[in-house]
Amino acid sequence: MRLSGSIEVNEFNDGTQLERSLGPLMLWGLGVGYVISGMYFGWNLGLPEGGVLGMAIATVFVIIMYLTFTFSYTELACSIPKAGGAFDYAQKAFGPRIGFLAGMAQNIEFIFAPPAIAFAIAAYLDTFTTGNTILPIAIGSYLIFTFINIRGVKIAASFELIITIIAILELLLFSGITLPHFSYEKFSLNPLPNGVSGIFAAIPFAIWFFLAIEGVANVAEETKDPQRNISIGFGSAILTLVALCILTFISATGVAGWEAIVYKQAGGAALDTPLPLALSKIVGENSWLMHLLVSVGIFGLVASFHGIILAAGRSTYEFGKVGYFPKALGTTHTKYKTPALALIFNMLIGIIALFTGKTSEIITMACFGALTLYMISMISFFKLRKDFPQLERPYKVPFYPYFPLVALVFSTIALVSMTFNNTKVAFIYFSLLGGSYLVFLVMNRLQEKRSLSGA
């Protein structure tokens, strides 16, 4: 029976063996790569909500949340180096029910983030076409990078490292061109258009600067010496991203004000191309520098798209392996040792999401999943410290208990704020999370009854 292309059912095994081939440099590349598209698009959609001041305050809030969360999450990843990430930590701390919620939130985050990035890839490439090609390009991107991920984690991670370095150099080039044209007068135009409420409305778009860095934990089973290398990869990645976030935010908004990197013209639709919009104010729309930025800028989008697809495959694979998703999703390809069926499953859901055409709503959906994951992970952190003091912890979070506590409080504030400011998406998200949880409980109860009757 053939499932997709040249992949057949008998090409998968029922084991859990993933190839260990990743070192600290690869992990740094994955960590930065998962996130770096957030510098290229998405964050600017928070500017109409909060203005430059509201977005700046939201971003500082989010930076504190991610710094404290990442160093806390690193302890979990080094102590329990498994592909399920938050799912495995919550399950060990609280059992299968809370583990399911953490894993499902993680799946929602990782599955819904790529469609938003695919839209941005298509929007950048669409500038070279006659138009109306965004959806075909986005779908084509899914097919290409799912195939690359199926071919092997070392190939995928090596590709990720190369394009991540190119994407970083591109951001540095962009900043080098725009910073000499920084104007505080333009930077501070209409700084808080919606008052204090705009700060809270901007939070999901500030989160987009860093969303999915926790995906490093999902390749723990494919990491050489994970207890050592994960801490190096996580720490260096988050520090790199904080520096790039601050640099990009200031250099883009300081050229002609925040409205210039959201709208091409007054009254127009918000666009997914803030960096080209900023650069066009300096060199014009037809400059070779402009074309260079658009061309090379695609690498940043591809880095995150490709990287999150990789992490999502591991998350779905772990759910399949324990039977929370169909068992077939928890198998690996016998030749490539990758979760190929899980990758294909995620791709199909992502392509369906593309047909909604709602970039900001897809970003918000992914952020809901992320914040739920962060909250459950930090609660699990405290539970594991209390109940499993003997657990080997080769890395321990600094400033305990303050770092995990700050991460928990900030992620809770962010989730509550997002719920009030995005009621429609919140309803869809919590319905999806709650509905899947009810299905899990029913299936679990049926399995228990079958076990008892069999006994």
C-alpha cells in the first residue's frame, strides 16, 4: 500500500530508533533557525495594535519571559532528553492526562506556525511574479521541505545551519543599511495608537519574534551527548535571537515610522514584508539592494519553516508512538530513520490551514499553543524538582526558583491577555484543545474496559 510518492507502509518500522547525529553547533543553528523568520515578518502586524511604544513594551515583556523560560526549559530537556519535549516532561510529572494537554498544545503550536511562514515565503517570492501565485508557492514550499526532512535529520540540520547563517548575515546587512537613516522623530510617530490596551493586543506578535525556540528539545533523541550539547545550543540560540530582535526592531521602525513597514500605502492592507518596505524608503523599490534583500531574505523564512517542520514531526511522532495519535505516526522510516508519516500528516494539516488565508489568526493560534505549553512546562518543572530530586540534572537553571516562576507568571498573563483580545481564535483553540482532550479520555476509558474484559 503506497501512502505518498515513493513511501510505502513496509518502509516504516514500529520501533523508536532515531539517529543521534547532532552537536552543539547544529543545535544552535536549529534554535536560531526555528525562530529567525519572526524577524522577517509577522511582528510588524502588532504595530497597528500597539504602535512602536506598545510593541516595544510587549517585546521587552516577551524577552524576559523567553529568557527565563528557555533557561528553565533547558534543565528539563537535559534531564529528560526525549523527542516529545513538553509532552514527556508533563507526563513524567503529572501522568498521561496533563501530558496529553501539554503534547496537544505543542502539536498545535508546531503544526500551525509553518502555514503562517509559508504565506510569508510566498509573499516575498510573489514580488518577482505577476501576482496571484501565493497559494501555489506556499503549497510547493510544504512539499519541498517535508521531503528534505524525510531524507534525514543530519541533512535537514546541515541545511538549516547554512540557511540560518545566511539569514543572520542578511539581517546584519539590512541593519547596516537602515541604521544610518534612523530618525527618532519618525521612530516615535503615533507611538501608542490604542492606548494601554494596545500593549496587550501586541503580545502575540511580540511572541512571534521567539516562537518555537523550544523545538530544540524535540531533537534531544537525535543529539550526541544531549545532557551537555542541549544546554549549549539552547543558551547560545536565545542570546543570539534577543540581539537580532532588538537590532531588527529599531532599524526597521526608525526609517520612516511604524506605519511605513505595515502598509504600502495609507488605507491599504497590512503586509507580511516589513523589511522590504523599510528598505524601499531608502533605496527605492527597483534598486538592486532591494532585490538582494528580498532574494536573500527568503532564507530567513525558509530557515524557520524548515526547522519547525522538523520539530513538529518529532512532536507528532512522539504522540503516535505512545498511541495518542494513530500508531502509524509513531513509526520511523527504515532507511532514513525519520518520522516520515508524522511529517506528511503535519503537511496535510498545514496545507488545509493555508486555504484560510489568515496569517495573523494562524500566528495567534500558534501562540496560544506555545503559551499553554510554557505554562504546563513550568508547572511540571516545579513538580519534578519536588517529586524527583534524584533525577539526574546535568544542567540546572540559574536563580531558581525565580526564573521558572517568572516564566510561569508572564506566560499566564500573556495567555489571559490574548484570550481577551482574540476571542474568536481563543474559542477555536480551546475548542480544539478541549475536544481532543475529551476524545482522549473516552478512548482511554474504552481501552481500560477492553483490558479489564480481556483479563
